[in-house]
Amino acid sequence: MINIPRGTQDILPESSAKWRYIESKLHDLMSCYNYEEIRTPIFESTELFARGVGDSTDVVQKEMYTFKDKGDRSLTLRPEGTAAVVRSYIENKMQGLPNQPVKLYYNGPMFRYERKQKGRYRQFNQFGVEAIGAEDPSIDAEVLALVMHIYQSFGLKNLKLVINSIGDAESRVEYQQALRDHFKPVIHNYCADCQKRIDTNPMRILDCKVDRNQPEMKTAPSITDYLNDTSKAYFESVKAHLDRLCIPYEVDPNLVRGLDYYTHTAFELMMDSKDYDGAITTLCGGGRYNGLLELLDGPKQTGIGFALSIERLLLALEAEGIELPVENHLDLFIATMGEAADDYAVKLLNDLRHAGVKVDKDYLSRKLKGQMKQADRLQAKYTIVIGDQELEQQQVAVKNMETGQSETLKFEEIASYITKGA
Ligand code: HAM
């Protein structure tokens, strides 16, 4: 037997109905916030992620699915959406569009070679937004408000929004040096990756999964103490907007995020539920990326966004015992008695489907009792039983399975009776 690849999942019909519900709600919310959908390829040039996400990140170093195509090009299955959306913004010269910021959203599979655990998959589905072309604390606040709105609209309550500012490029130069000075005397106790990170990108030491419990992690200098005046003022203004919007948040000076492109506002939404037994509590993450467009040879524009995985959203809903209102019932089940009736049902079924009725019949020559059980399993709202008499009279009793009441109708009247929600 050939099994599904490790870290991937089949989304079976019962779940896919939930996915459709979630995705359709997300599309609706996006129109309220005036974001438009963008679809970029599943694979991109490897260089896009190496440069955009950052050579020293775990994502690029360890987690990418990279391959050569037949033309010897190095391609990578996208591990995240931001770099690709920014590439597309630059390539399609969206900076020339009159409506800035350009507000985009995406929804699709991403791939990371990670250790499988609850809430962490090798193929997962990210829904994300990017607002590119404005550097204004009010757009940061809009993006944060949108994150909260999304989760609250599904009825989730146990949420914790954690924010931080990781400053602008200038603030970070000093900070990186302070981290080097802090870790240098003890770096021999750290993993091989951190021993490289201390030179290439010391901030990455702070989110090392191997060394997270080392004592110097707790005493490491905080970025907050290295923010210059511009960065401080920007962060204060974002917080003031959040206060005005009555969005509760916690400031965590240790939140640095695992991707290199962030500047200023960085945030994560955590699940704050005691009943959740999974190790993964981060539902969503994002932030501002002021240098990314230029790093990818684009114009001097800035952006902010976030991404969440639908898999983790579903886990959060499960942890809070929230049932999504997904219905998957049939309008009508046609039961038949005899060959002539069954032949007639094939045609009636086709006509009714063309009229927009959700309808099915038996295909396994079940006895009438078996057919009625099947109607029950399919949660059919109405049933009809066609036999010789119904064929002769060209009419049939349409039974409402909820009330038990029947109404006799001509075959051609059934569609409008059902679609009008009789
Ligand atoms: P990220 O924090 O790497 O950020 O991922 C964002 C979200 O994707 C996570 O909070 C989680 O919900 C989901 N996620 C990540 N990895 C996995 C996985 N292996 N299995 C299941 N879910 C996962 C980004 O990707 C940035 N591009 C977000 C962003 C957009 N920043 C600015 N704009």
C-alpha cells in the first residue's frame, strides 16, 4: 500500500465542507476591508526565498523543498506567501497603480520540511494578506484589527495578541552588536547553527528551537532598549490606534519572528486555551517589512501583512468546542419500486438537478426499506417513492421527512415546490 507523504493530510469530504465554509467567510471579510485576491505560483525561483526570507533563517536553511527542473533551474515549493506577493507587486509594477497601498490576499498551500507534530505540517494552507505601498501606523492597526476580526468572526474567544517593535534598520545595527557581545562568551555551548548565526544574524539565535532553554536567552538584551526615536514613535502610534479600537494586546519585547524581512511592527496571535493539548499555540503571525521590496530589486515601498494556517484555525475551533454551521444534506431522495420506475427516476433526477435541486437515488438495487435508510443517512429533507401507480398518474407524494407530512404533486411541480422551500 502506498501511504500519504509524512506531514501531509487528506481533507476528506466532512472536513472539506468546513474548509469551504471558512474560506468563503474569509473571502467575504476581505471585501469589507477592501483587499483583493492574488494567486501566485506554487513554486518560485529558489533565490526569491533565499534573498527575501533570509539565508540564515530555519525556513531557508532547513525547511525548503528545493529541486532542479529539466532546464537546470533551482526552484522551490513556496514555504510562505509574502516573498512571492512582493515579487509579483514589483514584477507587475503595482507601485504605478493609483490606489496605494495595494491590498492583496492569498489562500493556498505552502510547504516546509518540518518535524511533524499537531498543528505543524509539511504541506499546510496559508491564508494571508499583504498591504503594500504605505508606511502609516493606521494600516498596521488595520491589519491587526483584521486578524482579530477573523478569529472572532468564527466565535473564538481565548485569544492573545502579542506585539513588538523590532525597529528600523538603524536601530537593529546596534542591537545586533549588543546580541553578539552578549552571546560571544558562551557561544561554544550553543548549537552549530547558532555559532554561525552570531556572525551572520545574531537575532536568529533568539528563536533557535535547539537552544531555547539556554540561560543567556532569558538575559539577552531586548530590542526595546535599542529602538531609535523614529521606531519608538511609530510603535507608540500603532499602540494608540489599537487602544482606540479597543483591541487588547500584550507587548513581548522578545518576539522577533523567524523570518528576516521584518521591521517595526511584529506580531503573533496565540491560542490562550487551557483545554488545548497541542504544542503549537501560535495561530497567526505577521509584521511590517520595510526593506523587502528594495532587497528584491523593487521600488522604495514598504508593506505589512500576516498569514494564518487554516489547519491551526480548525484546531483552535476544536479546542473551544465550536461547531461550524456546515450543512451537507440533500433536498430530495428518490426511491423507486420496479425497473420502469427506476428508469423514469434517472430522467427525473437529471431534470431536477438542472432546476437546482440537490437530489440523489439508489444505485445498488436496494429494497424500499434500504432505500429509505439511505435517504436518512443522506439527511434528505424530502423523499418520494415512485412505483407503477405514480408513473401511471404522473404524480407522487412528496414527504417532508422532518414533519412527516406529504403533499401530492405532479412530477413537473416538484422542482419549484422544493426550491421555493415549501
Ligand atoms: P510564519 O509565522 O512563518 O509567517 O507563518 C504564519 C502562520 O502560518 C503561522 O502562524 C501558522 O498559522 C502557519 N504555519 C506556519 N508553518 C506551519 C506549518 N508547518 N504547519 C501549519 N501551519 C503553519 C509567514 O509565513 C509570513 N509570510 C507571514 C507574513 C505575511 N508576514 C507578513 N506578511
